[in-house]
Amino acid sequence: MEYYAASLTQYKRIPTLEVNVGGLLLGNGHPIRLQTMTTKDTMDTEGSVAETIRCIEAGAELVRITAPSKKEAENLAAIRKGIEAQGYNVPLVADIHYTPNAAEIAAQLIQKVRVNPGNYVDKKKFETLTYTDEDYQEELDRIAKKFIPLINICKEHHTAIRIGTNHGSLSDRIMSRYGDTHNGMVESAMEFLRIARSQDFHNLVISMKSSNPQVMVHAYRLLVKTMQEEFGVIYPLHLGVTEAGDGEDGRIKSAVGIGTLLEDGLGDTVRVSLTENPEFEIPVCRDLVKRYETNPYNLTEATVPTITALPYNPFEYKRRSSFAVENIGGTQVPVVIADFSKFPKDINPESLQAIGYTYSADLDKWQIADAAADYIFTERPDLSFALPGTLKVFTWASQWQQCAHKEQTFPVFLLEEYLNATPEQKSSRINLVMVDCYNNEFPVNMDDVALLKEDETVVLCLSCEHKNAMQAIRRMCMELMDRQIHNPVVIMNDSYWATLDEHLIHFATECGALLIDGFGDGLSLGLKPHSYKTLTSEHHLEKFLNDAAFGILQATRTRISKTEYISCPSCGRTLFDLQETTAKIRAATHHLKGLKIGVMGCIVNGPGEMADADFGYVGSGVGKITLYKGQEVVKRNVDSEVAVDELIQLIKDSNAWVDQHI
């Protein structure tokens, strides 16, 4: 498709309409804008002003504030006045759910209003409804009757509107006709967009947010395709992953979703939803965006062949077909290769603790974590101890020839080197063959790569040293598909950035984008030499890279190795200390591999965003919690002081608990 193919070979912003938000211009080639959302009670004017200013000073260009009822909407005027009195003029956005009258008040007082098409008029009761076409049109007419008054107010006051679809709050009407799908998300937004266009109102921003990065990416892509085909134009896009969580996991999950779309050239404003103070979201937003604004290491663009027809569907996840080479490829989960080539000392049993292997000398046994690397790469393969049985070694082919333990060690070749090697110089089990994708100076001959397609010992390791590395590797994977080359593929990705957050964003964006598109049977992450030197001694390089690799696989849902937390970022609607509670729940349940637990501040998006969660903890009143099993309410109005213990008991009663082994 045209919009998508345009960004396949190099980064290129997709043109969108220009929108004015209180003098801040979005879309149409303007810089990608950074935003966040306050957490204070909107009726706490002084607290909201102070928090908003902290966000602005951190770099926020828009700040969103919840307005759950008329009184909060009215108080936005006082908050705006307080902010402007201190010399700040950043536009404010009112966050509206369920209350059209609050939206109409807010639209007269601040610069932008966000409405959720899932609950602006419709209500959600998790009911399956049946509509004739006539009945369905009547519902659309009812929505128009409620939405047009807001449009007219926004026209009069030059207020922008964000039509903000959330996967977790699709209406029963949409769910009944389209199911719990990204198609339903797109249609939910398009209904409101068509109404706005019928009134010649175009000061609009659209979003398709989900806590599942796969769903989120596919929804945005489909939305762009739908707008382009139906209207011939694309409205600016607000990008975000809802309920991303906190810490490394929250940053990785956000970067997988947002970064994949930014690599596609989509996105005009971004918000990272972390369960942390809102001002901490802005540096992460900046790390996501600055990749497309600066080129500090003067990386060149790889010359990548254009493509007219995609050999895969960008609107659904389907893993590229590959045959299995031992535990790599086929239907097996992607492997992780830990790079020990920069390890300063001889590798010993204690060294492997960083990648998930803990040795007990007293018991002479290994304890293997769920997030344990499958292979290590080292230039010194003859180790002085016996490896755990699940761990194997890669080393350069020349060193492999001299290796004493070939049963657990396998060679790594350059492409030309492998083609010229004799059978005796190759492993009969696994050979890792390096392919530098679209290297301008030393281009790869694809006819040579095709010679490997019948070799069931070859795993291709794809890398690229250029600025458009992700696009180059993606294009190479498509070339493999076109040529029916089914060898497994390991993605090799190095970061040239400096800080830990920058590295996480880089890895999650580039590797996440490839995994979301179904490319990759393994990951190997590394740092460029100058980047390695910027890490302080307190940071264990191998552990950081191993955790990042497993975090990316978890976020893309391609390999589950730990508990997943669907945790909202908090806002003025939150009725308990979300950060403290999330930390308590994580501390008690982090060992429950594969379990998904939702921790939600309120019921607006909680039950919906937890649609695929196993258990949920949702604020339902001041100091009161409702506990869910799936979408079923199990206990209501639980005192927050005992609610975490009640959640743990619910998990145990459901036979989903396992004791933690220390």
C-alpha cells in the first residue's frame, strides 16, 4: 500500500493535515510534539497548576487534564489562569469520558478536548447486541445529535478535538458488530470523524491506543489506510500505548508500539503512559522522537531497493515461515544470544548469573531463570567449566576450528567465508551466517544468499550499520520471503546512543518493529564501543542487554518469560496510590510467568484494557477496589488496605499461583 511502502526503505514522515492547538501546530511536517497527562485531582487547582508547570519545564508541549464532570471542566479555567499567570502558555487538553456536557464546557475554556468515541454517547455493559442496518443508523444519528453541539462550540472558540479510541473502551455496539478487533477501533473513530467532516470541521487529531502494542500498531496502520482511501487525506495522529507500566518494561512496551509507527513515518504527537510521575514521561518521549531529528554519529542511509507489493499483511501478526535449526526458527519462540565478546575477564560460572544462570557450588547445580539466554557469543570459547545443558556457545569460525568442545559450540561465518568453506570447516548442526543488509560499500549478492536456502544448518544473522537499519533488515526479510528462502533469522542490533534509556528506546524501536511485522527468530543486542564506555561501572552490561532482549520479546508477545502488568499511568480520576500499589503487586507476583495482571486507577478504561488480563485490580471508589478474574467481577468494594492480599488469594483460589523458589 502506498503510505506504508513509502517508509519501507528509509525513514519518511507521512504527510498529514495541519491542526492548530492554541497556536501549537501539529501535522503537515511540523515537529513531533511531546505531551503528558497530570495525575492531581482536577479540583486541586494549586496542585494541578504546579504539576502542569513541572511537566512544561520537563519539555511537555501539551498537557492533558481529566474532566470527569462539569465541575472539573469548569475548574480548567482556574488552572489555565494559574499557569498563564506564571508565564506559561502551553495548550491544555481536557480528557472526557461519558460526559458530553463537560466536553462542551471545557471546549470554551481551553485549547483542545479529547473525546472517547467508545463512551462519549454509548455505554459499556459488556453486552452483545443485535442491530439491523436501520437500527445501527439510528444509533449513528443519535451520536451525531450529541457530538455536533461540541463541534459547533469548537468552531466558535477555535478549539481542537482529539478523537481518542481506546481498545479497552470500545462500545458494546461496536464490539457486537466488529468484535474486539482493530477493525472495530478504526470504525469507532471513523464514525466520529465522518460526523466532524460533515460539519466541515477539520481541526482534529486521531488516536488508536491499546495496551497491546501489536493491536495498537495494526489499528493505526489500518486507520491511515482507511482515511487515505475514504477521504484522500490523513489527519494528524496522536501515538500512545495505554497502561504501559513503569521502569524498563514500561519504556520498552511504549517504544515497541510508538517506535514501530514512528519508523513507519506515522505520528505527529506522542505520549508515553508510564506509572510514574507525569514529568518523567517527557524524557522518554524525547528519546523516541529525537532519533528522527538528529544524527549525532553521521550515519548514512543504506541504499535499499524499493518494493511495490508487500509479501505480508501489515495489519495482522503472522510470523515469517522458517524451518527449524535445532531450537532456532520454525514454531519455536525466538532465542536470545548474549554477547560476551566485550566481557573484560575470563567467563566463569558467576559471569552467567547476568544472563539467567545461577550456579550453586554446594549442590553442583544450575538454577535457570525463565529469562535465561539460549546462547552466548564469545571470542574465547574454551571455557574452564561445564555449561548448563540449555546453554550453547557461538564463536568465530576460525576459533571454532581450534575449539575442544564442538558439541556445545557452533561457528559464526561471514557470507563469503561460509560459501568458500569445506564441509569439514562447518558444523553439521548449526552455522550462523552473517549478512550485512544493503551495505553500500560491500553489497550482498542475493544470489549468494539463495545458495543457502537448502542448507538446513544455516541460521542467517541480519544486521545493518546504517541510519535506516530497521528498514534495511525488514526489506531483506521481504526479499527472503520473495525468494522462498526459509532459513531462520536472528536480528543483530547494536546501539550507538549513550544512556540506558536511549539504548532501551533504540533496541525496542528497531527490534520491536521487526518482531511486530513477524520477522525474527532470535535477538542479539550489543553496544558500539563508544556507547559501552558511557555506561558507569554500576551497570552490568550483559544483564542490561539480556533483560532488554527478553523485555522486547515480552512486549511484542513473541516470547513470554515473566508476569505482564497492564498498569495505567494514573490521572485525576485515580482513587488510590497507583505507583505504590503497583509496586506491591509486582513484588508479590513477579514470579508468575505468563500471568497478565491489570492494575487500573478507575473504571473508565480499566475493565476494557484488561480484556486479555487474567486478573484485575480496579479502583471503584475512594479507598475501594474491585477485583476481576478476566472480565468477571469477583469482589466489589474491597478495602484498599487489604485488596492486594485479596488479589493474591484470588490468584491462589483460581489455581494460578505457584510458590516462588528462592
